[in-house]
Amino acid sequence: MIDVIGAPFDLCGRRLGSRLGPAALRLADLIETLEALGLEVADKGDCEVAKEFTAPDGIRNFEPLKQCVKSLRLMVFESLERGNLPIVMGGEHTLAVAGVSAALEIFDGDLGLIWIDAHADIHNPGSSDTGNVHGMPVAALAQYPSGVEGTKDTEWQTLLDTLGSGPPLNVENTAWYALRDVDQAERSRLNGLPISMHDIDRHGVEQTVKWIDQWLRRSGVSNVWISFDVDALDPILAPGTGTAVRGGLTYRESHLCAELLREALDAKDCPYRLVGVDLVETNPLYDHMNETAKMAVEWLASLLGKTILGKR
Ligand SMILES: [Mn+2]
């Protein structure tokens, strides 16, 4: 049973508009596409979102972010408790802290994270040039200190407190895929399995997804969360996103990646299972004819078992 949850929040990124992402994904027939695969799907609606507000000297729009994370986290937590598969539609990538932290608490830290994204998103307030929290979710999940003082530090600590009582994300259990825009300060923090576009050019999708499978098996985790930022895709195919970086995954590469992840999950001896998915950063304001949302839905269908010729 799949619970689809919308998170129309975009106040901690560079560009507004991804709040329209959940609507765009619904219009791209996300629910119907999954139902056509024979899956049972419930649209749980959207989480709560508060109005813009920034405290003096604070993190931009921290207060509404906190409200949104709280509300979304509760919805994902309940979905996981019911034994369902939550799919979070963003909204910006900041919101991944909600679902992943809920999974960390429920599975007591037994969680691998696959972060498919042009960006590593492992800044903390101290290392970020922009101060935008959308570049910081992995650091928040790993409970890094803020690296700053004053109001921003207090707010960062409040954000970490909002993420519940589970253990921090073990960064060694994080794989990144399709990286191509990584800041200097982030590089030394990629202690898990960082796979860049260079690696994918050089070794191909088949080999690099095999690395993820082997690495997950070695790490001993039994639960996996996949966080998919549509900017992993090449902006020629998926222009509707806030921080497009050229040189991304082609249509075929992205689908092969999803299909091979599904194959790995379906293997008889697979020791881990998929427990949640984020589908984030679709921004219809920068899109053409909703192409990006359609691509995201097609990608998700491949991850959840759609194949060209069916089971053979
Ligand atoms: Mn990104």
C-alpha cells in the first residue's frame, strides 16, 4: 500500500515555485500511473504549510519550515507505522529531513539513504554561502552542528529537535548519485558512496548501480530510502526545477538506474527493502508543458516495477 503525500513548500530555496510541484505531479497522473501498475495507492493530501516569516538574524523562513517539517514528518511517520510505503512529493529538497528522520526513528537508525541529485546537500549553516536550508538536509539528518552562533544556531538546533528521537543518519550509509555540483566544503563530508556524473560516464549506469547494491549489502542495512531530486536529470529533459545544472542523467540513463534499483530490490536474496521515496524540486514555473513532472512520474513508475515488456 502506497501513501502519496504532498509537501508544497518552497521558502528555503533560491527560487519560488516548487510549492506547485505536488499539483504538477498529480496533473501528470502520478496516482493513476501507480494504480495502473496494480499498486494500491492512497492520496493523503498535502502537509500543512505556514506563511513566510524570518526572525531577525535568523535562517530565512525558518519558522514556516519548522511547521512544514513537523506536519510532514507526522504524516510520513504514520504511514510507516501502518507498514505502508510513503511517497513524498515536493516541494523543495529540504523536506527530505521529514521522511528520512521519521524512518530513522522507526527503524532505529537501520537505514540506507540513496540521494539522487546534482547536489550533495550536505552544507551546514557555517559552510553555506547562500544560507538556504535546501542545501543542508543531509547535514541536518546527520545532526551536524550549525557551525555558526546566535539565532541561526538556536534555530538549527530547533530543526534537529524537530526531527524526533531517532539516531542521526550515519553518513557512511548514504550514497549519492548523479553528483555534478559539489562545493569544496562538502567534499570532505561525503563519507558514504558518492557517485558523480564522471563515474557514470566512465563506468555506466549498470556498473554504478551495482556499486550501490554491493555497498548496501556490505553496510548491513535492511531499510532504504530513496530521495530523488529532479535536477539529477539533464535540464534539457527536465527544465522545471530551481537549481538546474547541465550534464545530468539522460532519459534512458535515469530509467535504467530506476529499473536496476528495482531489480536489485526484487532479487531473492536482497537483504534490504524500499521504505520510502521523495520526489522533489519539480518547479512548474520553469517548466515546459509539465514535462519535468511527467518525467518524474515515469521515473517513479520504473522504480516501482514498470518495465517495457513486463515480467518475462
Ligand atoms: Mn539538487
